[in-house]
Amino acid sequence: MNLLPDFALVLLILIASVWTVAANDRRDSVIGFIVVGLLLSLAWIRLYAVDVALTEAAIGGGATGLLLLRACARLLPTGPHEAVPAVAQRIVTALFCAVIAAALAAIVAFPVQPSPTLAPEAAAHMDELGLGNPVTVVLLAYRALDTLLEKVVLVLALIGVWALTPDPFWGGAPASLRAEQPSIALTFLAQILPPVGVVVGIYLIWNGADNPGGTFQGGTVLAAMWLLVMMADLREPPEIRLRAMRLLVVFGPVMFLIAGMAGFWIADGFLSYPPGFAKPIIIVVEAALALSIAVILGMLVAGPAAKAPR
């Protein structure tokens, strides 16, 4: 087995990580963070964890990177007298992180024998659910309550961002996402890429039932297409008081909750699925969640309202 590509990938991740921490400019540090996320996606691919790789690329490198770039644009420039951690503090932090990394590496390299796992139990009931992707089985069946709460946390995060809106602008639209210098290339990309991106996002949602893909990955791709259109100034961010937009934000979690409550009457309990109908119910729930995720991520990047309602 040729381990040279793996060693090269690990080296690149370490270099990008050091650059992210050592960079003096906030924007450079965020760009380094995005690069680390994309490199980690490649590492997960090498570990044959395609679902995790897609999530890392979409959330770790994509959506989070955009949020941080937007935060950098809104923060005041760094002043000459701004407090900066001393060299000793940086060294102690680096050593602490190195110890944690070494401990995690030791756990992976020298696991307990036999390693504790619930994989056989999870795989034994996949046929009953009619799903082929074990990740979807775990997220939407065995630990569905955790997945529901994660989506509720996203809604609460968006409410927290909207709560930062100044009183005169409450209910209005966020500031425009367009760049200060209009780019012909960005406009052209925003005109031709979204139709393809929407199809890819829908495919990831549909394909996630049986193959790598799923709600977060597909929803993030849809959000990226929407953000691209807004950044190219082809569309303005919507006002946060719009009822349709707010309904889309809660649509996925509410559908998930309805499916869970229906389990009391049609199955064995909360978030249980009736035999023979588990797959269509899960696909409907995933589609609804992906739509909400796309709207939530887009509005998170757009930020609080900065204009008075019309």
C-alpha cells in the first residue's frame, strides 16, 4: 500500500493549520481555515468516509468559511494597540493542542481490542427500514432525536442572529452581500451555476437514503447557490419579516416533529416508523429539512437586518 499520498496530505494539513493560527490578518486566517476544511475532506475520502467528507466540505470548509468571511468584513480594522496573545501563551496553547492531537492519534492507532461498536446491530435492521446508507439509518432512525434537536439548534442560532438587529431595522432586510468591486466573472458564474447546483443539491438529498449524501450536504449546496446569486447582486437578501421565509425556516423541524409524533399512533412510539413506510417518510423529512437548512444557512451568512422594512 502506497502511503506517500497520505503522508503528503497530513503534511499539507499541518502546514495549513500552522498558517491559520500564525497569520496576523484575520482574513488570511479564515482563508487558511477554509483550506484546512477542504484538505480534511480529502483525508476523510482516503478513510472511505464519504458522508463525513461531504459534510466537512459543505459545512466545515464552505458554510462556516463564508460566515467567518462575513464576520471579518463587519469587524472593525485591527488597531495597533489591540491586545495580542504573548509568545508564551501561544507556545502553551500549541503544546496543549499537540498533546490532545497525540492522545487522539494514540486512540486511533492503538484501539481497545476488540473495539466497541454497534455497527452489527445497526446493519441488522437496515432492511427493515428500506435504506441502503448506514449513516442515514443512524441519523434518521437510531438517533433521530439528536438529529431533530440539531435542527432546532440551527433555528435558535438564526433567531440569535436576528436578535442583533437594531430596533429601527427590525423586520427589514440584511445588508447586501454584493462585493464592493463588481465582478463580471462572479456575475457570469451566478447566472450559469445555480441550475446545475440545485440539481446536484436535490440529487444529494435523494441519493442520501441509499448512498453517500443527505440533508446537510444537499441543503448546504442549495444555500451556496442562493448565496452566490446574492453575492453577484442578482437578488437582494429577503426581509426577515416575510412570513413565507419564516415558515421555510421552521418547515423542516416541524415536519420532523410531526413525523415523530405520528409514531405514537402508527408505530411503537416517538420517532418510530411503521413497517414498509419508513423509507418514504424519511425521504420526505430529509427533503423538508434540507429546504430549511438552505434558508437558515443563507440567512445566517446574510446576518441581521440592516435596512428598515419597506
